[in-house]
Amino acid sequence: MIISNLELIPGKRVTKHLGLVQGSTVRSKHVGRDFMAGLKNIFGGELKGYTELLQDAREEAVSRMTEQASSIGANAILNVRFSTSSITSGAAELFAYGSAVIME
Amino acid sequence: MFDFIVFLVLLALGYGFGQYFERRHYQSIREREQELKDILIIQTKIIPRDYTNHHDTFIVNGSVVISVDYFKRFVAGLKNLVGGRITPYETLLDRARREAILRMKEEAHASGAKVILNVKYEICSIYKGRRNQIGSVEALAYGTAFQATKQTLGGS
């Protein structure tokens, strides 16, 4: 599966467009991380736990998108975009979407 | 009275550690930017013609969650009353974006890519403190990387 945020892949030709595919996940942190975040809110600096959590969640969103794409027979996803939105102060939604195509 | 003392202590801790962490972070950002300056970012969607032999393209991303300290949040709260430039948040967002770009470049470097195309930024405030003030923001940068050799068209 080729995943790219370009509209064209050089040297390859799109033979069929299969429409939009998307994947999303909503994650929240556990109490331990929340406590550390509270401390960091006093001292400032990077919240490593959150960075990892959101990276994991983003991978999950991408894998859901990929699953959807392969279930409709695509072998590439083009023009992929990511988006993050905080639902409440405890949880965030990670969303990935793109255009599924068949390439040769 | 006790509350006021706690508040002052938090303010002092925030000021001390916040300034220290920020200075250290900026220093590390500058060093790594110097190390990774060979990796080029081109904001087009098409691979420029002078790059030949390109192989697979793949997506690379970098992200960071960064938090503002207590002192800065207090200053920003005061600035909110009079309006104008809020410098504490400017440096926060600047650090987050530059760190995200650096992590993306590190990922590209690890896979041997030299060029990144079509980079997009995404920023989101993920933690809000009391009175809806920004606690921490997440910056994400992503783009398409590829390995290539550059043709010499009169110059390097």
C-alpha cells in the first residue's frame, strides 16, 4: 500500500479512482499521565507521554484508513491529510483521510 | 494568605524552570537544525525536474506536545486584558513547530531520504487549564520524502 500526500506518484499511473477513505480514533490519557501533565503545566516543557500517545493514535487512524482502502481493492492512497481536534480537555480525535486509487 | 504563598511559589518555579527549559530547548533546536540542513523541504506537489533516479516515495511525520509554564500562562492572562502581542505563546508555538519539523527531518534522514515535498503543518491545543487557557499544544508536520540524486545543472 502506497500512502502519500502528493496528488501524483512519479512514474506511476492511476488507473481507477475509488473515492474517499478515512480512519479515525479518539484517545484519552490515563491518570498517571494526567498527573505528569499537571506538573509539566507548572514547569513547562515537552509532554513525552502525550507525544507518544498521539503518535500511536495517529498510526491507529492510518491503519484503519488503510484497512478500508484495501477492503475496496485499492493499492494506494493519495493526497492524505491528518487532522487533530480536542474533543474535551481530556481526549483528542485523530483523523486521517485520503483518496483511494488503483495504480499500476 | 496560604493560597497567595502557594501562588507565588508556583510562579517562581514556573519562571525559573520555564526559562531554563526554554533556553535549553532552543539551543538543541538550533544545533539540530544545523545538522539537518542538508535535507531540503520543497513546497510543491510535483518532484522538480532536476531530481532524477527517484525511488519510492513515503510519508514522514514528526510531532511534539509541548506545555507552557505557570509563569507564562499568568503573564498571558494579564496581557489578555490589555490586548496586543502575547510573546509567551509565540515562543511556545515557534518551539513546537520547529521541533516537529526537526523530528520529521530525522525520520527522513533515518530512511536515507534527502528531499521532503509538500509539507503540511497541523496544530491543536490538546489541554486546556482553568478558564480555558492554553495548557499545551500539539504540533504535527508531515510530508512526502523520497531518495534522489540531483543532476548537476551548472552548479551543485
